[in-house]
Amino acid sequence: MNKKMKRAICVGMLMLLSFTGCQKNSEPKAELAFVTDGDDVKGDIVNQSIWSGIERLAEENKKVCQSYVPEEKSNAAYEKAIEQAVKKGAEVIVCAGEEMEHALYQAQREYRDVRFLFLEGVPRDEEGKERLRGNTLSMEIAPEEAGYLAGYAAVQAGYTSLGYLGGADEEKSREYGTGYALGINDAAKDLGLSAENITLKYKFRGTDGISPDFLNEVENWYREGCQVIFTDGGSYGNIVTTAAEKNSGAVIWNGGSSTSSSVVMTIRMEYGNMVYETLKAMEQDEFEGKKQEVFGVADGGINLEWNQDVLSAFTGEKYVAIKSKMSKEDFNLKEGNALKNPDAFDLSNITVENFK
């Protein structure tokens, strides 16, 4: 090989290396980021919903989006993942879950040019003090509306003996249960049914733990005549569906998905809709941080699916009527604990009993 050819090859290699380096440095930034709580995007139904909203907005506005899965479920791992997103050019970072509250508390202060959307949580320090900065918007779905929709629809579907189980999160347990009771009572009233016709039995467990004793307890609910059970969405839901399957009972599934044949209704938490609509507003410079927003039926944050073959009495027209009722400006649900204090909520069309 002569000297001229060697020189040409060397020049060519240098140009190739230079071009490759430029390509690496010119990699497009990912303006929209989703940092999960450690679970994979495709392996978690909530994460899937959130990601679908981000992807939809990115596609419509020709933006690049990227997801980041922390190496483990810890504050250090969450902070590292958020830092990676910022370095990649994130202008908006979406996070979800109470596990990330401490990491968001630090991140919103450190990256003040980045806007944060935080679902189902509020940034708080190690001592539990909450703080929302101007670059952070907290969003959550109204548990009481989810409960109301479940209760109202269940009675319209023909159920007269209903049950409710609350788990470890006392506040959400109370909100779901109160909404459920109010929905059942209103549906009974609208259908001309009295307390002699409709029974609601409940228990606040105070835990999401499972055991053979708990399975037997739920089975007894069904054996004693309870037709359908709704829960606050705790991790013990699979035990409830198992008990229902063994005793020809029914379950109203709260959030996520279930393949159990006993699930006759499912309350859908539409996190993707929430994220998409918020990001869309941000594109129009309508972002307002330092506050919490609550999404319900009227905002498309909550939907209902049901097994039409099993619940032939519940029609699409009835569902539209419920949504219309809950979307009116004057629709509101009284705060408190309707199950423990039924007289204070005028639950005169149903009989409320505490399972102990």
C-alpha cells in the first residue's frame, strides 16, 4: 500500500470518527419524561395509562418522550433517575405514587426550570411537611367519586345486598366507602327502594395484609348473602376475587385490571387522560403550579366498565345518565365517614351494618 493510499484511509477514518461523534452529540433531547416508582412501564397498569397520555401528547406536538425506571425503589434511585431525565433535556417530568414524595420534594427545588406533574402524591420532606413549589402540580383522582359511581351502578344493575372493604390507607378507605354508600343510597332513592330492600355491610380492616383467616372471612360474607363487594383498591383484592369465585359472588374491581370471572364491574382510573389534558394545557402556556387538582367523572378521570352478559339490567343509557348526573356543577359529595355515621348523611334508603 503506497503512502498516498494510507493517507487517504487515515483521513477517511478521521472524518468517520468525527461524523460519529457529531451524531452522538446531536442526539435529540427528550423534552417529556416519565420517571416511574421503580416498576416497569409495561408491567404496571397505572404506568401504562400514564405513558399512553405522554406518548399521545408527544406525537401530536412532535416532541420526544422517554421513560426512566429507577434501579430500585429508594429515594436515592428516584433522585438519580430524575437527574438523568434532566440531563437528557426534560422540560416536563411526570411522576406517580407516594413512594416518590421525598424525591420530588428535593427535585422541585433543585431543578426550578423543570415542571413536574406528580400523580397521587404531594412532595414532602422527611418530617412529613408538604410543600408544592411553583413548578410542581399535584394531581389525583377523587376516591369518593369512584365509590359513588360503583355504588350507584351496582344498585341499578340489580344488586340489593352489597359489601365494602377498606384497607390500610385510612383516609382513602373512608373516602371510597363514603362515596360508595352515598351512591347506593341515591340509586335506591331514585328507584323507589327503601332500607328494607337494600343492605350495605362494611369493614375497615386497617391493613392490606392477607391470610387464610381473611379469605375465610370474605367467603362468609358471600355465604351469608352478600352479592357483590367493592374495595378501596388495596393489594388484597385478589383474595376477595378468590372468595367470590368459590361462592358464586361478584366483585367491583377498583383500578387496574383483573381476569377473574367474578369481576362484574371495573372502576377505571384514567391517568392517561389526566396527563394528556394537563400537558396539552401546558403547551398553551396554561400551566399553574403550586396547587393540587382533583379529577373525577366530569374530567374523564374515572370511567366504568361492566360485563353486559352478566349485568343485562345495566345499560349504556343508564351509564350515560349517571355520568351526566355526576358532571353537573351542583354535584358534590359530603365529606366525612358515611359508613360510621349514616344518620349524619341521611342514608335513609339503605340499611348499613358493620362487620366486626
